[in-house]
Amino acid sequence: MTTTNGPWYRSMSPRERRTFWACFGGWATDAMDVQIYSLLIPVLISVGLLASNAQAGLIGTVTLLCSALGGWAAGVLADRFGRALMLQVTVVWFSVFTLLCAFAQDFTQLLVFRGLMGFGFGGEWAVGAILMGETVRAAYRGRAVGTVQSGWAVGWAVAAGLFVLTQSLLPPEAAWRALFALGVLPALGVFWIRRHVPEPEVFVRHADRAADRPSFLGIFRPGLLRTTAVCALLCTGAQGGYYALTTFLPQFLRTARGLDLFGLGGTLLLVIVGAFTGYLFGAWLTDRLGRRPAIVVCAVAAFAIVLPMTLLELPTSVFTVLALPLGFVSSAYFSGLGAMLTEQYPTELRGSGQGFCYNFGRGVGALFPLFVGLLADALSIGVAIAVFAGIAYVVMGSCALLLPETRGAELTTRAAR
């Protein structure tokens, strides 16, 4: 085994690298298909497919609720049938239903298609995080799993670029359909995953002992119940804050800040660049400081930047400068979540535990876009984002302090309690 004293990526084996890029691509394509909708909210309202911010928030909430169910189901199935296999299934699923959104004729049809898309979207994160966490060695699990998270920023950037391109070249009535149709492209990556990404060795060894497989409800047994409850609340804060901000960020930039198409695209690009660097910094920090302190530091930083930017009437130049740190702090804490959750559960329950906790958080966090939309229609979109994002960051930081530090935990034995 090569040393990990040098740059960690060069120390990875070919198998680890292939898994890294498969999961990175999964996150990127997942993000592209998810962020397409957020970018299109102003357009869908302008063409009459959506009647209000509340309707837009309802679709966002239903998508996230379905993703919560899909993520838990995918985690359970990954414990039964394999991590790499379920990664392929989820990518195909969310790609196909994003394509079907292009053919929606009214609000109800779009609601149904986005909801069904959510099942695959939620499942992809759960199985991808487990696959990466079980494949890489403990010495740099945090950096590897965290860096894979930066694929989300790449997918977001691709979605933003395609949004500007389609809006520039096509009339609004056709542009939004074209953008949804492009969401089917991630399905092509499944062919590469099937050929190059095997199941993790720790899973294969455990799968050979079928009689040892407990019920997925084992995550609620006395020895694990507290861990499951705290992890679920941790993920609620992480995702509630993220979706409260990003679901309505394009709408906030257009209505509250008055940006045109290219101003919107340019500001989002700064946010996305900030998010990309935030993911990388969070990945480094989670191995440097540990899982728990890294998440607390990121939660405090997010609270300190997101609230002033959404509540204060900042000059355009100041707001633009702060767009990059806005993306940075709103994304950095995700880098520690994957490794932290992976290390909380024994192998036979890792998919069930990680899938449930992350997607319970997504399910409750799914209510945040709806609440933001309702409060935005009553007060303002900036106040609505600040209220729910602020609550979420406090919950996330508090829950991180209640969990044990697991940096360096070996996955062949039960994680420390």
C-alpha cells in the first residue's frame, strides 16, 4: 500500500481513483438535474406554468420529500444488492424523469414528474457516499468523500451554463423544455460505471455472510437509536439551510437584486466557484480538525454570511464581492457529512443508517422551500431565506457537538460509540 504522506490523490490505488470519478460524476449529474429546476423558477412563472412562489416551493418540497424516501430505500437496497449497482439505477432514474419534465403541460404534471425524479436524486447521494467511503482507506476518507462533494458545484455550473445558453438561443416557451430535456444526458455515464467500478471489498466480504444481515430497522435498536436521531437532525439542519437558500437564489437575484439574465448568470457563477472551493476546503478541514469541529466551524461561518446578504440592502458591488464567500460557506459543511455518517454505523447497517439519516434530513428540509415560498409571498424573499436558513444552521451546529468524533475509524469493525 502506498504512503499517504504525499498528495492524497496520487496515493490512491487505480480502483480507488475509478470509484472517486464515478461518484464525482454522480454528484455532478445529480446537481445538474436538481439545479435545472431552481434556475427555471422565474421562467416557469413568467410563462404561466407556475402561478406563484408558493407553487414553485411546493414542487421543490415534494421533490425533496420523494428524494428522502428514495434515499432511504436506496440505502436499504444497497445493503442487500450492492453499492455500485444501486448507483447505476439511481442515475438512470433521475435522468429519465428529468427528461419527462420537458413534456409537462401544466403545474400538476410538472409536480408529478419532479416528485418521481426525486426518488433517484435522493438515492444517488446515499449510495455514492457509501460506495466512496467504503472504497477509500481511512487515512484520507474525509478528503476523498468531501472532494467528491465538489462535483455538485461542477454540475451546478453546467446547469447554469446550459440555462444561459438555452435562454439566449430559444424563446422562453421552448427554452425551459430544452433545458429539462438535456437532463437525460447523465444516464450515459452508467455504461462507464458498469465496466469500471466494482463493489467495495468490505461489502463483498459481508455480503458473503447472508445470515448476518440484520433488519434495516436495526438502526433504531437501543445501541444505535441515539446516533440515528442525532444524525437525522444534523442532516435536517444541513439540508434545510442549503435548500432554503439555493432553491430560491435565482428568484432572489432576479426580484430582490434586479439582475438581468447575464447578471444573474455571472453572480451564480461566483456563487458556484465559491461552492466548489468550499467543498474542497471542507474536505481538507474534516481530516485536519476532525468531523465534528469542521461542521461546527462551517455552520457558524454560514450563519455569519448568509443572513446579512439576504437581509441587508447591500450595494451591488459589495453583494457581488460577497457572492463567492456565500457559495463557499453554504457548501463547505457538506464535505464532512459523508465521512461522518459512514463512520457512525457497522457495515451491515451502513446503507440503512446513512440512507435514513441523510434523507430524513432531506425530507424535513424539504419543507423549507415551501415555507420560504409562503413567507416570501407574505413578506419578502430575502427575509424568508434568512429565517429558515438561520434556524437550520443553528440546528446543524448543535447536533454536530452531540456526536462522537470518528476521524480515522476503520470500517471493518463497528464504529466507535
